[in-house]
Amino acid sequence: MFQPQPVSVLPLETLYRDQHSWLCRWLDRRLHNAGDAADLAQDTFMRILQAPVAPTAPGREGDLSLRAPRAYLATIARRLLINHLRRQTLEQAYLEALAALPEDMAPSPEQQVIILGALREINAMLESLPVKVRAVFVLSQVEGMTYADIAAELGIGLRSVKRYMAQAMTECILLAP
């Protein structure tokens, strides 16, 4: 017979105190960088604090109802870790492209910081798009493919390509400063 798991009710402070060092170690094993691991652990707890709808205990504001606190933390941390690794890959590709430029064509350090910031913003915008919308947008705007070629590449209709591009452009406009 199925027995439901007991739900533990934890104040946020208790969750942080009991799980922070475990989460730092968990992240450090994946990153091999204690500083980045500590930053991502902190970001994980900030996500919980900033969540619009946290799994709170009934009648206990600020308390979390969790069956498996470590699994919950690991899920949030894993998503942050993926984003962190994507940003690192993007930054590395940018630095490699800079290194390939002749010295007289390389942007100044100030320009590099501005470009890197813009790349991060573009990456965040792309990550916010649904998968197919993002694929259509990248194939069109980065790869320079025609809508017909995109439709053939992704196995979707031309109307879908147009609809996805319209959606991507709308998101770009809404996210523009």
C-alpha cells in the first residue's frame, strides 16, 4: 500500500543553514571552482526568495513545504548551472574571436566589456524564447537562412516559420531597453 512521504515544513533560514554547505559542495563537484559554486548556491537561495509562488506551508508565511529539500535545491541549482555554463561558453567563444583579430582591429577593453554585456543580454533574451521560436530566430538572423529553408530544415510549415519569427521579434521589442 502506498504511504505518502511526510512533508517537512522548514523556515527559509533553517533550509539555508542546513543545506547551504551541502549545495556548495554539490556545485563545486560539478564546477571545480569553489567561488563560482558559492555564487551559484547563493543565487539558488535568492531564486527561492524571489519566486512568485513558493511552495509555502499553509498558514506559515516564509516556511517551505518540501518532501525533498535537497532535490528541490538541486533542481534550481542545476538550471542555474546550465545557464552559467552557457554564459561561460559564450564568453569563451567571444574571447577566442577577439584573440583571432589583428591587434589594431581589436576593441578596447571598455568596448569589450560593453560587447560582452550585450552578448549576455542577447543570450538571456534567446533563452527566454520557446525552443522552436528560438531555433527559427537563430536560423534566420544568425545563419541567414530563408524562411523556406528554415521550414525545410525544421520540418515545419512556412506559416509556422513566419508566426515564430513574429513572436521572436515581438519578444525582442518587448525586452529592448
